[in-house]
Amino acid sequence: MADTNFAAMTTHAKKVWSRDIWKVARNSSFLFNFMGSSSNAMIQRITELTRTERGDRAVLTLVPDLEEDGIVGDAMLEGNEEAITAYDKEIVIDMLRHANRSSGKMGDQKSIVNFRSTSKDVLGYWLGDRLDQMGFLTLSGMPFTYKTNGALRAVSGTVAKNISTLAFAPHATNDAPSSARHVQWDASAGTLLSATNTTRRTLEVGDTPSYKMLVLAKAYAKEQYIKGIRGSGGEEVYHVFMNPTGMAKLKLDPDYIQNVRNAYQRGASNPLFAGTTSVMADGLVIHEYRHVFNTLGAASGGTLGDAGKKWGVGNAVNGQRALMCGAQALGFCDLGTPEWNEEWFDYKNKGGISIGKMFGFLKPNFHSPVNGSSQDFGVLAIDTAI
């Protein structure tokens, strides 16, 4: 097996490998399926920076509906025009890097694994997976100090070896779900409750997701003027995300089974029989994904309300933060392809490959005319038991 010749890499070749690794990352990323360049996308992807003094920000523009009623009959319209309210939200960007290093020329000679190709695949998958984790944590209003299963994210060596130090990382105090965009499912009463950071922890084991919960949540989202994503015929739809255990609980709900059975023809194309992870029902596209925030990896016990613990009395109930997303639920600044670099170490005996990607996430908010306060623009967080 020939050694990888890092010294022979040209600028053109580096660009090709950079594009290849970004292709792997985008194909690996679940959230890229919901990105678009327009305001009608669930995740609006911005690829250009706005001119600022620091040059590390992109702007996401939110345009809510007009609030005034207009002028009746022949009354004077001139001078009574309504200004279009627009909210410019800055997405701060930062860079995330990672690298692989070979064991040395002798190790490469013995191995049948091509170091450069393998590194492209594993680093590409790593980047796509971390983008998904950060995207769902941002939508959920959870700080990056946690993994998406509720466990604390490890820090070793240096503080910078943790995504919680990224410039756009959300923080528990000012990026938690807003008051009117955060509810808790009470299965026994069959209703959605206002869920603050304290009351949500009184969740009970039986508060698992149901079809009734989804119907009520959709009505609540519409009443809160959360814009849906317009599809063919002008119909608005919402994307709903649940973790696999939460989705399993939903699939066991008799109302859900009945609805999906009647909504599709019988056979392999029916999600009830095909086992698909995404289902369309009543204007909701329901997706199952492992990085929807949950507490399966969080610790139990301690005082009610302890951070980083399971939910419910005694911090003993496993829960998930299901998400109902409309248009512009999340902003993503995608600043170019990842940077690909190769270096020699130990007198050119060991090769190393690094990638670096500049990007940023933002969960936008605006002044809601319904609540008269600052609220998340396009996402409703629903805490349930699993």
C-alpha cells in the first residue's frame, strides 16, 4: 500500500476534498432536509455576511403579518398607511474544527484502510452530526453544555474543547423557550399546560404523546400566529419532531393508529405498515429523530428542578421536548465549504488531516402582537413524558 503523499496536495485538490467532505456532512445531516433560502423554509439558510464592523454576523429578516384593520369606505387612506414591521436578527458565526492523525508510515503500510478517504468519511459524518445536535439544542432552548440525551457534555484538557464555548451557543437564561411558545402535555386532563422551567418538572409518567396532543398543539400554534410552511394549494403545514421512544409511544396511541390507518391506503406505502419514520396527518409532518432533546441520559434523584436531571417528582421521569416548527423556526448561516488542511508531524512520519467550518445558528424571536411580549418566532416546544 502506498503512503498518502500529503506534500503533493495542490490548492485545487484541497478544494475538491473540501467539497467532498461538505457533501458527506450535508448528506449525513438530518436538518439539511429542512433548509431553504426563502422565508418559507423551516430553517432559513443564509450564505452571505452583512457588512458590520466585525464581519462575523449574518442577518435574518422576519416580517410578521400586518396588524391594523385598514380604512373603510371613502375615509382618507393617505397618512394612515401601516408600516411594514421587519425584525433584523443577527446570526453570530464561529468556527468549529476537528482533526485525525495517522499512527505513522509503518502503521499505514500495515493497514488496508486509506487514511485520507477514511478521514473524509468520519470527519464528514462528525460535522453533519454536530450540526444536527446544535440545531436541535438551539430549537429546544437548551444550552450546548448538554448532549441531546440530557447528559452533560464532557470537557477535557481545555475549555475550548466543547461546543458550549461557540459564540452563538444558546444559554439557559436568555435562550430558553419563550413563555407562550412552551407548553407541557397533561395526558390525564387532556390539555396543554403553560410550562415554565419549574412547572415542567412535575411531568408524570403517563404524560406520553398522543394524537389529541398534536391536534391541540396545532390549534395552539395557529392561535399564537406561528406561521406554517406553505405548500401546494397554499395549505400551511408544520413539522413535528420526536425522539424514537416518544414516537414509539405515539404509535401505540389508538387515536393515532386510527388516523394514520384512514389517512393512507393500505399496503406498503402506508406508514403504519411500512415502518417509516415520517408521517403526514392533519397538516402535520411527524418525524422521528434521535437528536430531539430528551432526558434518557440525564441523572435521576436530587432536588426537584435540579439542572441536568430527569423531569418529574424526584427527577425520575424521562421526558422529551417535542418540537412543532413552522416557517423560519431556525436561522443557519452557512459560510462557505469547510477548510481542509493536511500536515506532517514527527519528521514527516505521521500525517494529519483537519477540517474547519464557519457557521452559526439562531432561534429568532420577535414582539408578538398576540402576547405583547418577545416570543420565539416559529417553534413551539412541547414537553412530554416518554
